[in-house]
Amino acid sequence: MPELPEVEVSRLGLLPHLVNEPVLDCVVRRADLRLPMPQDLAARLVGHRLSAIVRRGKYLLFHWPGANGWLMLHLGMSGSLRLVPPGTPAGKHDHVDLCFPATVLRLKDPRRFGLALWIEGEHPEQHPLLQSLGVEPLSATFTADELAALLARRKTPIKPLLMNARLIVGVGNIYAAESLFRAHISPLRLAADLRIEEIRKLAAAIQETLQEAIAAGGSSVRDYVHSDGGAGSFQLRCAVYDRAGLPCLQCGAPIRQVRQAGRSSFYCPHCQT
């Protein structure tokens, strides 16, 4: 699933090509994504200029002031946004095209777990899907003290909590595993048992890991590609994720794999305590 770094990379790739450009056409081939798409999307957008693209968690928000609203996109489990030349034939899973003068923004979603919704007005943060989201880990509000408050009295293993979007947005399985390795914290530790100095290391490790992932173009594990069709490379530099049985890059001990909350966790039993 595309996580915060992949969504941010998509946003950064789209900005120079789409902002301040008018929509010439809107083609919806399948409206039955995770939630039904608005039937009047073309009527709302055609003729209006896109003014901004912002990210909230794993959601992308496209602002059209002239249409008095925002288009909210989520890439689901396997979605991607591509910029293709006008006239490029659509593939089987290419469900939506937004046509601009020099390019076409194409939403591909093989499993149709993504969504495209219209939010009326100037305040998209009031939408129920956004109201429930936790703190942005790359924001100024994400500090060691904030993280300590989120983890206080929670008798739950730390890794599933890092992936809980109601607490912290966008820290998926890869980035939770790598952040915990960098902070030398076992994913099996209970959140409430972490000491403040460990929480400081963890907060810094989360931000460092996410920033490095964005610089590497995200992680292309399955279907994710950039807006230009390229792949991310962060998965190639992982220290523990998907390396079960291989030697730890720091100490040489075999990397272990366990199941937590239905997901695989990878860690070094020697470096992470």
C-alpha cells in the first residue's frame, strides 16, 4: 500500500505540471471504487484551474477554488497516479483521467480500493475521513513530547501503534520496522514501557526514515510507481524489512520475523531490545 513517502513523492511530481492549469476534460471509466465517485465530477471541474495539491496522511487533496471545492484521492492498496501524454490509450485498470492542456493525470487502481471524492467548500479537514487522522510525523507538532503523550499508558506493542493512523499518519509497515531498528527498539516492546530517551530516539528515527524514503522516491514493493512511471528505491536499502533469516547489517545476527496485528514484523533480536 502506498504510504506517506509514496504519496508525498506523487504530490511533488505532480505540482510543477498541474498547478495553475485548467481542466479540459474529465473521463471516468469506472466509478465503483471503494466509495462511489461523484457522477457530476466533469461538470464541476472542466474549465477551472487547479490551484494547489496538498497531502493529509495518505490522502491527496486537489483544490479548485473556481469550483468551490476539493477532489480528495486515496490510492488504496495498489493505486498510482501517472502523467501521460494526451491521447495515450487507457489500460484495463485506468479508471479516471483529468485532462490538462499538456498532460493527462491518470488514476490506475487494479484492486479498486482507492477513492475519489468531492469535498464542497474551503475546509476539507472537516471531512469525516480526515477528522479522524492523527498527527503528521513530518510536521513541527510531531515532537518527542507529543509522541510520549500518544504512547502513555498504552499496554500495546509499539509497532502496531506506530501504524495506527488515528495516532500517527502514514507510517506503514516498512517505515515502522526501519524506524524501530534505527532507534534500537524491539517491535515487541509495550509502548507504555518505553523510556523518554527511547521515545526521543524513536521520534527522530521516524522523521529520518520518512525523509530518506521521500528522497529515494518511496518504496516500490508491488504496484507503486511515480507520476513519470519510475520506481522508488528505498526498499533496496532496508536494514530489517523483508530480510528474515539474513544477517543483521550491524551485528550479523539473523533477522527475525513475527506476526503482529496481522502484519509481518522484522527485527534484529540483538540490536533491538
